[in-house]
Amino acid sequence: MTVDAEPSSVSLPVSGVVIAVVSSFINGSTFVLQKKGILRAREKGGSYLTDVVWWSGTLAMVVGQIGNFLAYNVAPAVIVTPLGALGVLFGAVLASWILKEHLNILGKLGCVLCCCGSIVLIIHAPKAEAVTSRLELEERLSDPVFVTYALLVALLLVILIVWIAPTHGTSNIMVYVAICSLLGSFTVPSSKGLGLVAQDVFGEGPSGSRVLALFLGLLGTLAVSILIQFFFINKALECFSSNMFEAIYYVTFTSTVILASALLFKEWTALTVTDSIAMLCGLTTVCVGVVLLRISQEALITWKKKTD
């Protein structure tokens, strides 16, 4: 029995890493394929919703997310999550081949710095305190700190979507990035919460109108967040290069999810001085990378105007 158990314990993390790497490559191709579909539809004068390449990118996004879900269930998150940076690098290579989107030296350096900084943030982020029941989840969701944060994020999203995006979205990549990333504050906690509440709704646990209302509330929040996120991702791909958007989006999405999880699961209480310094360094590295990507984008726009 002991001999049989050892290979299994070794193989699980390896299989999780393999799934995570494959998922990262698939996720790295999604924005490139969707961008290619948008460009093809624009040349034909039709909608990208009828383009096969765009739908292949959308399907790749679904498959990639399923792969991430499987990887998180067979390997530690601290190992799986940093591997998402591989998708950013793979997307940049794929974009240069399929879309002919070539980053200059500043853009390439910014892309690498964004990935490295994000990995540092993930590794040194405080680890989640396990929530194993619906009652614990309800207690965390009603915490005043998290409620205040959720309301501020919702207010900021309304301002961005209603007032800022229509006027500045097509000229500033950070507008669409901010919208998509802030929605991660709702999608990830909702996904985790649904798994707990579903045990009471569909299992043998206590059920009632309150439990059903919580389940439908989380499901509705998740669905609305994903749909809005999906809409603005494609809006961003219509206006900006896929590799630049993917790099900045990966950084900001990771940061907002870490912040939301830290508040919801009270992870900030276990944050050490060493981890705080490391996270500050990682955040600084990320900010430098984003600035370099912005400079690279401005340089590319100026060069195109001169050549046209």
C-alpha cells in the first residue's frame, strides 16, 4: 500500500504543472486568435462574431480556463499561478508571427518585467485561510472591510464603463484593462463561493430560500462579470495590440484578485514584513514594466503616423 501511494503523491503535482503549462500556452493564444478574427472581419466588412478564427480564440479561452481549474485541483496555487506568465510570453511570440505585432526593445523588456513582478507578487502573497462551509463564506462576505471594498470597486466600474470608456477607451489602453481587471474582484470570489454553496443546494446539506438566494446571487454576479469582461476584452483588441494588452491585463488582473482574496479571506492579517517588502518590490517591478509598455505603445503610434 505504501509503495503504491508514493508514485501517486509525486505524480499529482507534476500532472498539475503539465496541465498549467499547456493551459498557459492555450490562454496565450486566445487574444491573438480573437484579434486575428477581428482584423479578418474588418477586412471583409462584417462582424467578428461570424469569423471562424475569432470563435477558435473564444473556444481556446474556455479550454484554457477549464485547464486552469483542473491544475488548481491537483497542484498548489503557488506553483500553478506563476506559470500563467508563460502565456504572456507565448502570446507575444505568437502575435509577432500571426499578427506581425513586433515589440521594440522597451516593449520586450516591459513584458518580461511585468511577468517577473507578477510572479514575485504571487509567491509572496499571503496564503488563503481555508473556508470550508457556507456559513464561513457568508461571514466573510458580510465583513465590513470586504463590503466597503466591493462597493468601491462597483462604483469605480460604473464610472469607468459609463463615463470614461466611451470617451477615452479607444485612446488609452488602461481604461479597458482596468475594467476587465476590476471585474476579477467579483469573478474569482464568486467562483470559489459557488463551489461551497452548491454543496448545500444540490447536496445533502441544509437548504432553504436563503441558501438558494446566495447561490443565485453568486451565479448572477459571476455571469454578469464574465460577460462584461468578455465584451471589453474584445473592445480592447479592436484598438490595441494583443501582446501589449495581454501583458498589462495579466498584471492588473492578478493584482486585483490578490487584493480581493486578501480582504475576503483576511489574508492581510498573516502578512509578514519580509513578504510585504517582497510584494512592494514586485509591484514596483510591475509598474516599471507597464510604463515601458506604454512608452513602447506611444513610440509605435508615432512611428505609424509618420509612415502613413
